[in-house]
Amino acid sequence: MGGCPTIVSVYPDHRPSRSVRETPVPLPPELLAAQGWAVLRPDIPYDQGARADPIEATPAAALPAVDEAVRRAHADRLAVLGVSSGGAAVLGLLTRTGRFRAAVAESGTADMPPSSASGTLPCGAPSGSAP
């Protein structure tokens, strides 16, 4: 049997190590811990000025923390959760890694318009135009 089951709570541009403010989470970490889960809230820096994609940035920031938690706690059962931008980050993690056995993506946008060179929405309308 492995170590403690672990929930990874993600939210782009959140740095729990630097702030005591709460980030929106579907379930309070204290409730999860009381039910026997370890809760990992990794720092996920995101530079909005650089127009980087938060879904692309999340795996690069979160997975090293997950790897270290797995190494230290022998966690073999991983889940990921997030709300709002964190929900979108959950979807990004699920499509880029097979590390998680379960996921909660609450109110996350699944089809975000590109923020890169094309400047068009998925339907082909120019960004900023009304449908």
C-alpha cells in the first residue's frame, strides 16, 4: 500500500508560499485533510503581461512540486482540483499528463480563445467582435 492520497489544488498566478489569502477552491483544504487527504497547493507563477497561456504554464509549474511530494510522501493516488482559472488549469493538466486518477474542474473554461498571433476566436470571428 502506498502513502497518503494527495489532492493537488491548482490556480494560475497563485503563490501560496508568498500569500496567506485564500484562492478559490471547490473544497476547503482543512475538510480534505480531515478526510485523510494530503493537500498540495503549488506555486503557479503566470505572467499575464507576457500573454502566456495559463493552461500551458500550469504543468511546468505544478508537476515538479507533484514529483517532489510523491517522492517524499510516497503518494501513489493523486487527484487534481481547481475552480475558475484553476478549473481550466485542471483540464490542461489532464490533457498533458496521465499522473492523476481523479479530477474536479469547477467553472473552468474548456474552449478558450487563443491569445496568440491569430487573434481569432475558435469560431473564426475576430477577437473583440460580437457574435
